[in-house]
Amino acid sequence: MLIINHNSNWKYQFLSIQQVLSLALDGLDTQIEHVGSTAVVGLAAKPIIDIDIIYKKSDFESLCEQLSSIGYRHHGDQGIPEREVFKRSIDVDHLVLDKIQHHLYACHRNSSELKRHLVFRDYLQQHSDARNRYQELKIQIAKQADQDRKRYASIKEEKASQVVLSILELAEKERIR
């Protein structure tokens, strides 16, 4: 199954990766956040841990160098401004990083994409109605995609964008009150 019920181990998988990243990024002013669906307790998800490294813009070159030392390569923003993508290299093996399926992103502190990730995660954590609505949509999309990951991503981008936008708008309205 592409989308599975929430797994409490996802938190511990994130913490394992976070520990490795923190050691590798020692000396840089960073924060490491668990984002995406696996970060939301009770939300069904693809079992892939999404991680945002938050950094100062002036530290980006150092961040890339230090991530390279543990086997990550920078792959640009892949069409999403203010969100840099890092992927594992096949040249460097790591007991933790190669065992846990994850996506690694880096966003500078003032990134609108970072804000979107955090606001969306936090809103879903606090609002079960929105979490359930988003979960149902993801399950429907997975069925429509015949459990194919690439088709799922394509359909999700098209169908989920409006739901995500409405949740972000609700979060903004709540913040303003």
C-alpha cells in the first residue's frame, strides 16, 4: 500500500536521522524539523520521513559541504523556490541514513516554503477535522493512482493543492484572531 496508517515509529525514525544530521552540521546555526504527513500523529501517509533543515542564507555553502561529508548531494530546488533538495549519494554508505526512507530539504529561515510546511503540519496536528479531510483525499488519490507512487504524486499535486491552500488560509485566519 502506498498510504498506510500512522506509525508511531516515524517519530523515532526522524529523531535518529536528526541526531546524525545535527552531528554533521555541528558549528552551523541550524534547526531540523520533521514536516510532512509522517510528522502528524494520526495521519495516514507514505512511509517516507520529510525533513526540513532551517539555515541562515549565509551558511548555505557550508551546509552543502557538511551534508556532502555524510553522503548527500544538492539537487537544486526542483521547481519549488526557497526549498533546496538533498539526495543520498550511492558513493557513501550510512547505517541510519540508508536504512530509513526520507526526503531531505533545506530552507532558509525566512523561506515562504518553510513557513508553509510548518503552518500546514501544525494546523493538521491541532485540527482533527482538517486532518481527516486531508487523509481521505490522500487515500482516494492513492486508489485512483493504483498505488503507483509517480501517478500518486502527479494526481496529488493537481487535486490536493486546493485542500492544502484552504487549510493554510484557515490557519492564517486563526492566527489573525
